[in-house]
Amino acid sequence: MLSYRHAFHAGNHADVLKHWLLVECLSYMNQKDKPYWYIDTHAGAGAYKLDNAMTSGKSEYASGIGKLWAKCPAPLREYLNIVKAANDSPNLRHYPGSPMFANSLLREDDKAYLYELHPQDFKLLGHNFAKNRQVKVQQQNGFDGLIALLPPAPRRALVMIDPPYEQASEYAAVVKTLQAAIKRFATGTYVVWYPLINSAQRQSNKQGEAQKMTEQLKNLSKDWLDVRLLVGDASTFNGMYGSGMFMLNPPWTLKAELEKHLPELSRLLGGEAGSYNIAAS
Ligand SMILES: C[S@@+](CC[C@H](N)C(=O)[O-])C[C@H]1O[C@@H](n2cnc3c(N)ncnc32)[C@H](O)[C@@H]1O
């Protein structure tokens, strides 16, 4: 069941979009002097070695952070600084996962709750945050863990939902979980990552599932934002030609930021084929 390992994909174009927006959202949360919780339902290992046996030969990071490492656009500087802090040399060898990005931005009174089911990644995650009393790591289904936590004690939270989508049922699980979450805590910021996969080359219809999921999520709040970053042509690209981030109650400044900076980022990551799409309520 749990065959997905994020180490194979760490730092790819989808991670750049996901983690840049995570940094933007948390920086926005930090503008207010009131604590919050960061809840990561699918945390992964927390940090990745790009030159280990698992990732070498695949080099997915070359499609993402590899293209920004030497020359990064100014608006992604805060994101890049966190990646740089994870590397102790000018060479790109390590890439932080979502928990590590978040932890870099948490303040003294903020807390993080991380869920990871895979035994090996859970072990690595625990090791990465072993001495951190602000961070609680649990080997539990993140969908259930999230619901049990809501509403958060400080009445402020950013929730990151980043499933592997290996099973088609995960799209419906995201919708069902967010329906329950928003009932318990309507004002939270919820961020859902999803892949854009060329279904013509695949057995499953992941494209259709992602589309259905985002349509259903739009009904959950009057305030939503859906951002897609494409690095290839949807009709000809073989595999994941892009990804999206769907947000409920996003920072109100984010849409304008994205409109300003996505043209350059999509060009840097996708070249001629790079493009983006922003939809909002
Ligand atoms: C895409 S990866 C997460 C990457 C991480 N969010 C990041 O950005 O660095 C998805 C992770 O979810 C884990 N997973 C799958 N189903 C889960 C579930 N129901 N609850 C918690 N973790 C799950 C997988 O083992 C995998 O490590």
C-alpha cells in the first residue's frame, strides 16, 4: 500500500510551487502577533538527501530547485534561503520537506503537528525533529489526525494536505476531510497540493479526479484560490506536466503576488512550454 517515497521526487517543479507557496502563506501568518498551529497531514521524511541512492539517477530536482539554485528570482528568495540553510556548502545536496520549511518560519509560541504513515519516513521524520518540543510527530492517518485536532486551541492554523494520490480514493478523501474540517474550523487556511498528470499515457484518470476534487472544494468556502504551474504541454507531455495548489481562505495578498511572479517562474521551470493558471472566487 505505502509504496510512495517522496525522496524520489524531492525538489522537483511541483515541490518548488508547493514549498514557495507554503513559505508565502506562513510569512503572511507571521505578520500577526498571535500564535498558530501548522498541521501537515502527509509530512514525508521532513528532509531529503539529493545525492543518495534513492534519488541518484532520477534527478527530479533538476526540473525544479536545480533550475533556481544558481539564479533565483527575487520573490523566491525567502524560499531559497531555507533551502540554502539546509546545505552546508555551495553545492545543492539537501532539500527540505514541507515540515522543515514550516519549522524555519515558526515562532516561539507556534506549534507543528506532523502526520506520516510510512514506517521508514516516519522514523526519519522523528529523527529530524527529535529535539524540537514545538513539533509533534505522529505515525497516524493524517486525514483523521487533522479532524481530531480541530478547532485548534489558538484559533489560527495553516493546514497542508499533500497526499501521494497513488490511489484514486485519495481525491475523495481530501474532499471528505475538508468538508468535516471546515465545519469544525471555518476560518483556517487549508492548502491542498495536487498533480497534473497526462492521463492519455496512464491507465487511471487522475486528471479527471483532480478536476472533480477542485470543483468540489470550491463549494466549501466563499474564499478560495486555485493555482497551477505547468512545465510541459498537457497533450504531449509524458507524465506529470505540472501541479496545482488549491487553497481555502488564502492570504488575501497572495493572488496579486502570484499574478506578478508566476510568469517568470513558469518560464524558468518550463522554458517555452512553461505556463500557469490562477483561478479565484
Ligand atoms: C507527497 S509525500 C509528502 C511530502 C511532504 N509534504 C513535503 O512536501 O515534503 C506524501 C506522504 O504521505 C504519506 N502518507 C500516505 N498516506 C498517508 C496518510 N493517510 N496519512 C499520513 N501520511 C500518509 C506517504 O508515506 C508520503 O510520505
